[in-house]
Amino acid sequence: MAVRTTQLLRLAWRESRTARRRLLLYMSSISLGVGALVAIDSFASNTQRSVREQARALLGGDISLTTRLPNYPKPVIYALDSLNHEGVKLAQVSTFGSMALVERTGNTRFSQVRAVTELYPLYGEITTSPANQWSRLQQGRYALVDPSLLVALDARVGDTLTLGFARFIIIGTLVNVPGDVAVTSAIGPRIYIPERYLAETSLLAFGSRVEHETVLKLTPQLPPQRFIFRFKSRLEEAQVRYRTAAQTEFNLTEAIDQLRDFLGVIGLVALLLGGIGVASGVNAFVMRKIDTVAILRCLGATSGQVLTIYLLQAAAMGLIGAAAGALLGVVLQLALPNVLADFLPVDVSVSVEPTAVGMGLLVGLWVALVFALRPLVALRNVSPLQTLRRESDAEALRGAKFDPVRVLIALGIVLSIVGLGVARAENPREGLGFSVAIALAIALLFAAASAMSALARRVVRPRWPFVLRQGVASLYRPGNQTRAVVLALGFGVFLMSTVYQVQRNLLRTVSVKVDASRANVVFFDVQDDQGAPLDSLIRAEGYAVVQRTPLVPMKIASINGVSSANIVGDTTRGQRRRAGWAMRREFRSTFRNEIVPSERVVAGKFHTGGTPASTLPAVSVDKGVADDLKLAIGDTIVWDVQGVRVPTRVTSFREVNWTRFEPNFFVVFERRAIEDAPKQFVLLADVRGPNAVARLQRDVVTHFPNVSSLDLTLIQQTVSRVLDRVTAAIRFLAGLSLALGVPVLFSAVSATRRERLREGVLLKVLGATRRQVGRIMLSEYLLLGALGSIVGIVLSIGGAWALMHFVFKQPFVPAVVPALGVALAMIGVSVSIGLLTGRDVFRETPMAALREA
Amino acid sequence: MLEARQLTKEYQSGDHRIAVLRDVSFAIPEGAFVAIVGPSGSGKTTLLGLLAGLDLPTTGSVLIAGDDLGKLSEDRRAQLRGAKVGFVFQSFQLIPTLTALENVQVPLELRGDDGAPARARELLARVGLGDRAHHFPNQLSGGEQQRVAIARAFSNSPRLLFADEPTGNLDSETGARIVELLETLNRESGTTIVLVTHDLQLARRAQRIIRLADGAVVSDAPSAPAGDRASGPVATSAALEG
């Protein structure tokens, strides 16, 4: 009679009676990892589905045409007119920045103005407060604004808003605009006005930056692809950019994919740590089962049957652990949209994603089993002889020196890790890179732990107090869990500390930048004839003008005699081709004969003026742009400055520190070249005193309505607020990393419970007081905790340095205080868990404990 | 039924080789009740391990019902045990997470026997524990646990039963009753019983006594009734008992 699986199942179930809770605890190490993965994948699926559903509303139409030219070129206008006859609906929105002034309070603020035509938006709905105000917008000189603007201006609905030379009544605030990412409203609050009053504002003067967008609702006879086919050449010639809803959808889903990949890394790491916890716990479980296995072998069980019984137990508990994780993931998925709402352009509708849940379950179960197998296979080595004469646990489980099954399982674990990494990554190389990085971190932690164990053995001195010696001895005694504990602790510390280090360094860079500028207010869009008067006004109010920088808009007409059109059209040069974007863009350049602190000459010699009028004037070009344009020192560039050709010669390249908050330029001309060209100005002023900035801004707007200004301290505050939100998200992740370590730590620590119990009880029998026993345990866990934390922190400093150096390209300074904080927290966790699992030593009498053990 | 042929067992200890058993040979016919005695350190536990197929000898061979254990794989030996051999241990060796009934069923379930519960109940009743079927080992006294172990040992109708110090953890009265049970079962079922013990009194209940000292058989003779102090090897062993 061959044994049926059902019978083995029954035996497995019955035999597991007392061990179920403990086994479940070990298996729950993977729950967090599974939960994280399920949450992330579900959320990504939800969001992508929402993007697909709302793509057209996000874009505002089936197709969007945008240009930064002051007007559409005529061919495009004719084309758009003809479309009207074909039933295509059009709406337009012109977006630009401007100061908004509320007369009642006198407050001003730089805002994002959107002038819209009647049919806007063609898809989706803009909701307001009070409700239904959007339909009123076109009926008069009305404005709808972001609620944050009212706060900033201390205004209310019903107040009069001044934009340039026009006035509008605020009829409500914006509640929801499809496609807008809420967090950007903190930077530039939006104001919607009817398009037909745009001219009245007189804000679109020379040199203003404006984006005109036309959105189209196409007909079935003219789907997006056909539209593009028909108009593509005309649009490209006119430098009008076009986007379809499908492209928007594609771009967004790609972005979401990347977010998911990034977050998924955390989930995977959690899962792997969980696997280590499982291995640790099952190891302890196995040692308790040696006696039973020996009996079963005596009674006729083959090693295969024995393995099956315990594998079934592990699988059942693993399934429950994974299921618990999946449930956790579904709950988390409900919370994620709220946490990330401000950063998303869509309203995410939450629903359970069966694929994500299923995958999470499968992956979790697989990881649990593959890590559990490692200690379980040792049960094959248990000889029935153990029933007659019981050896130590380690001896009983020992197998042949070279066991192919163990090697296979180790290989299986490695392949699983790599496989998971590759499967979730964008491309195999990335996946492999991730796996290698994780493997490296784990290997380093392992090596450090082993080294410390060996060191501990050597370092111990007889004259040390007994308590300390015992604690140190626990690091290298047979069956010690030093490696697993250090790994669990170390990894958690590594993750948390790296996150904090990077965050600190990034924040440091930002705040340093803003402090470095002496000026705290910048005025821009200052017209040529307003430059001097504005300067005087500022000085008259008693403030210093730190800088008055001229700004001349221009384009490249030709390089070395070859026209820009020919250069762009030349497809033969391949790699040596001059970058199209640089050839076509509008440059805003300045003129001066001296270099400024934020620049550094890296080639050639910066012009200092005094060159004879017969020679070509000099220009200095930013190194990055020079590389894109494939320029060499000595090249000639002819510029198109408002229709006038200005020939120049390239005499130097500069490296510009773009992160400094000052006007910086790609191209700097020798003064005489464009001194008389039509220009704008940017003024930097140093304005001190309570409310001084607001007052000055108000005065400037009153005299020069088209001049915009930014309060730099306000910007810094806004940036900090945005960074705070990011920090909160990061802290959440860091907390998660800490939480990851806990169940793993628990498994690892409780694995040695029996040994410690026996030892502690023996000590009590030999005369140790409870305090002494307690102090020994304390010293053991203090050492373990300190070890894990130190290794983790050292690793994190390395990791953070690498991130800052290679990814963010910023300098790195180790942040000591957060590192210490994390270390102390982890040591605390380690000690608590140790004392918690060991409390039986205190509770029971030696006799009871000995009998139980 | 059971045959030992020139069994030796040696262990490596450091750079010496220690011989625990030296050239042990004997044959036990079917249905016999044999005791193997010797002081601690005489090698009787090691011998038991070899006879039951739990371990392999350094040289020599063991045959159970004609099968040479040395020629079988570990798993085949396990299956042989499940089919033909029963065990009773000094420390009972019941699986603590199973009830008395479930413990008795294990050998039957390992062989895929569908009638396991019925047979187990029958056996428990036979050893007088029919009403304790659903108790766990820690709810039973020592004597009761040993009776469950005996019921388990007989569950697959073994042809050979090994008992290793079955009364070692029991008081004398309970121990006596256990041995009575073994004797009864031996008579009723014809199972060959090999009893390993250091207790000469107990050994005399068997039909034949094989004495071990320092890893070798020093005597192999039918057992004399209790209290009979004959001379010769028996007397020497008795003196060794101390």
C-alpha cells in the first residue's frame, strides 16, 4: 500500500499541533514584504487604469497644440479655421506668469494666469466653490482662482483682482482641475480669466514668456492619427508642438511604471529580509523536531516522507503568512492614493487588483518555501539512532560534508533573488544590478558578523567581569544567531540610515543655495524703458539694487556660415550633429565684459572688451550647450536678434553653477555687440525689514503692472513645504524599513530561546541571581544590537555617498545625529525583543524550566 | 528470524579507533523471547542499533527474515522497519503532539493503511487503555505511556520487536506488568522479542540470555530461573553487575 498524500497531510496537520503558532510567527516575516508588493502593484494598476480612463480629460482634448511664439503662424491659423467647418471643436488657453494684486488688501503675488476660451475644457469638468461658477466665467470680467491665492493675498470671493491693466472680479475658487498636479499650485497659484480680456491686461509685452495651447475635440471622420498625418508638416514648420491623448497616457503610465519599480525595490528587500527571518525561525523549529523525526524514522518513515510532512507544515503556514500579507497590502492600497494625492495628476479610483494579489501570494509563498527548505532538508540527516542515544542538536542534524541538495537549495535561493529582481525591473541589466547590490550588502553584513564572532572569541579576557564575558561568548557559541540577527538589524539600519543621510544632504544643498544670495527679491519682465525708473524707485524706498541684468532674446541664424535650417535638416552627420533643440530654441542672453562668481572659464579666454569695432564681437558659451552644439573655440555664430543679424565669434566656454539663485546665461555677449538691442531687465534687490518686500512689490505693481517679482524667502518656504511632504513620504518609508526588521529579528532571536533558557536556568541552579542572569542577557543583546547598528550605519554612509555622488551629483557630508538616533533605536529594539523572548528564564523555577526544556 | 554474523562496530575518536563491538554472532529463531544483557558501556545499545537496522556495522552483517540489512538503502531499511519491526523504548518515545490513538496509528498510516483507526482502537483496548484513546502523552502516567508504546509497536503486526530498557523509567510494579504484557503478546502473536536491559532480574523472564561485556558475547544460554546462582560465566556477569 503506497502512502497517500492525504494521509501524510493528516499526519502533518496533527503533528503540527503545538508548533503552529510559532511556525506562523516565523512565516509572518514575509507578510510585510508581500503586503508592500501587493500594495505597490495594486496602486500602480489602479493609477494606470485611471490614467487610461481620464487621458483625454488630462490633456484637455484629443489633441493639444502648443507654441511659445506670440501668435500662431498664419498657415496654422488657416488650418485651424478649416477644421471648424469639419465639426472639430476648439478651445484655447494661454498661460503665463504675472503679478496679481488685490486692491482691497493691497497684497500682490506672482501667479500663473490662464486665459481660456468658451469651450474649455473639452473633456472633463472643472469644479469650483461655490459650485457651477465655471459656466459663469465667460460672462464677464470674472476670475476663478486657487484657494491658496486667496490665502496669500488675504482676499475673498467677490474681491477685485488686478492683472496688468485689467480688473476682474473673483467669483469663486478652484476645487478640481483635471490634469493639474496639486502640489504645483503651491509654487504658482492659478488664475483663470476669459480669453477675450487678455489684451486688456497688456501683460503680453515684448519678451514675455507665454504658452498658447489649442485643444481639439476631433470627430470620428478625423481621428488623431489622420489629423497628425494631414497637418504634421505644417505644424512642425511653424514650430507648433502637438500631443495626443494616447501620448499623454503613454507618458504617464511610463512614469507610474518607474515609480512602481522604485517602490517595488523596497518591497522586494522587505521580502528577502522576511525570507531570512523564515530561515532563522524554521531552523529553530527544526531543532525541536529532531526527536519526533527520529521516532518516525524508527517507525518506518522514509526521509522523503519526513521531509514532506514538515514541508507541508511550512507550506501551510507560509500560505497563511502570505495571505495575511496580501490582505495587509490591499488595506495599504486604500491608503496610498491619499498619501500621494498631491503628487498625482489623476483621481485614482481604488479597486482590488486580483493579478497583483495573486502574484504577491505566489511570490510570498515561494520565498517562504525556498528559505524554509534550507533548514528543513537537514531533517533528512536525522538518524533513527537518536531514539536510542540522543546527541546534541547540531550533531544530530549534521550531514555529509558535501551535500548536493544543500548546494541546490542555496543555488535556488540565489536564483530566486536574481529572478525576482530581474522580473520586476525595467530591463534585465537593472534587475541584475539590483540583485548584485542587495547581494553585496547582505554579503558584507554576513562577513562583518562572522568577523565579529571570530574577533569576539579572541578578544575576550579572563579578567573581564563574568557578565560581560558571558555576553561576548554568546556571539560565538555554537548555534549562535549572530549572523542572522546582525543581518536583520544591520539591513534595517542600513535602509533607514541611508534614507536619512540622503535626505539631510539634499536639504542642506537647497538651503545653502538660497542663503548664498545677498538679494532676497527678484524683479523680471522689466521692459527696456522701465529698467532705470524701477532701479530709482527701489533706491528711493531705501533699498539696495544688487544687480541689474539685461536680457536679450535671440535665436541662432547660422554657425560657421551654414544656416540653422540647413543644419537642422542635415541628417548625414550622425553623432557629430548639432543638437536640434539647441538650434531651434530661443536664447535669452546678456552682455557684459566681466565674469561673475557663479561662472568658471573652462576653455578659451573670456572677453574683456576693448576689441576694435572691425573685428567680430566675442561670445562666451556655457559648456553643456557648447557640447550639444558641437562648437569649437573660434567658431562664428550669427544670431537673429529680433530680425537683426549679429555675427559673433566664440572665444570661451564657461561652466555655470546653475544651482545658485542668480540670473545665469547660456551665452554672454561682449557688451558692444548687443548693447543697443531691444532688451528686458532682471533686477535683484536686497530688501530688509518687516513687510518691506510686500510693500515694495505692491508699489512696483502699481507703477509697473507688467513687472513680476518673487520674494525669495517665500520661495524658500514654499520649497521647504514641498520638501516637507517629500520628507514625510520618505520618513514613512524609513519607518517601514524599521518595521521590516522587527519580525525578522524576532525570529532570529527566539530561535536560540531553548538554548538560552537552558543556560539561564543552569546558571540559576548554580547560584546566579535573577539580576545577574538578566544582566548577562542584556549584555548579549546590547552587543548584538550595537554590532548590527554599527555595521548598518557604516554601510549606509557608503550607500548614501554613492547616491549623492553618482545620482544627485552633489557633495556629501555624513549626518552624525540621525545615524546615532537610528543606531540607538535599533539597539533598543534588539534589547527589548531579547528580554521579551527570554522572560521565561525569570518567570519559572529551575525545575519547571528544566523539565520543559 | 534474526541473525547477527561477525558484527563489529568501531568509532574514530581523535587518532584512535575504538571498538565498541567485537565479532558478535548469534541467531534468534522465530517466536523466541531473548534478552541481551550487559553493564553500561558493554555495547548493548550499539548492538541494538545494528540489529534494528538503525545503524550499519563496520564489518559483518545483520539478517532480518533473510534480508541482509547491509544491502538495503536507508529508505528501504526504514520501510522494512515499518513492515516487520516494532520498537519499545526506555523513554517511551511517543510523539507529544499526537493523542494515544494517533500515536498508535502512525506506523499504519506511514504504510498507507486505511484501516488504521479501527486497528489502533483495538490495540489500545488490548493493552487496557481503550478509554484513554484521546489523551496526549503528557496526560498519561509512565506506565500508561509505555502501554501506548507497546500498542504502537504491535500495530503493524511485526515479526520482530525490540525493547530497549522498557522498564527503565517505571517503578518495579508497573515494570513487572509491562513485561507480563510483552510475554503475553509474544505467546499470542508469535512475535520474536529481543529485550535489551542491564537488569538481570528482568532478563531472566526471557527464554534465553545473551550476555555482553566489553563489546563481545561472553555467554549465550537459556535463562536460568530467578535466584539460581550458578557458577561460570553467569556468575561472573552477576559479579560484574555489582
